[in-house]
Amino acid sequence: LTGLCSDLVRALSSSPNAVHWQYFRWPIAGIKDLGREAATDALDAWLHRRWAETSSADPVIAFAVSEIDLSASFSDALILPPLDQLAVSGDVKRSAWKVIHEHRRG
């Protein structure tokens, strides 16, 4: 999946040297509450920290999500299918590339 992430980031970036990607991993060691609300709160905090750390003038954020609908919270982000689905499904890959292509034209 790392190669897939690299390909996606390269496709989204106008400058390959300015690319940065990270995984959010759940559960987080030390957090006892593993419920959906705790996961959503942890993801929200993690994303806002990443956003605050960005130095790009016009950053692009792409999410590959499986269970949490982030489209309402991050309306300017690109929402892509989960990476494990991208790795095995041609239809899913086509839908992701369509999102990326529309973003680049936009």
C-alpha cells in the first residue's frame, strides 16, 4: 500500500519535493476508550494538527477512509476510497482517478 500512497501523492502534487503523507492508525496506544466517538475525536485532533503544521500555500488533503464519513467536516478535501480497495479493484481505482482528475481541472 505504500507504493499506492506514493503514486496518489505524486498524482496530487505539483511539486514532488513538497509531498508529505501519513497514516492515521487506530487504536492509539494509551487510549482506553475504543468507541466510535473516541476514534472520531482522535482523528479530528490528528487532522487539525497536521493542518496546522502545513507550510504549503495551497495544500491538498486527500483522505482514504473506510468507515467515517469526512465529507461534511472537510468539504475541501478529496475523499478517496480505502487503500485496500484501491489495491484490488479496477473500478475503485477508476473512481479515485476521476476525483483526482476533477480536482486538477478545478
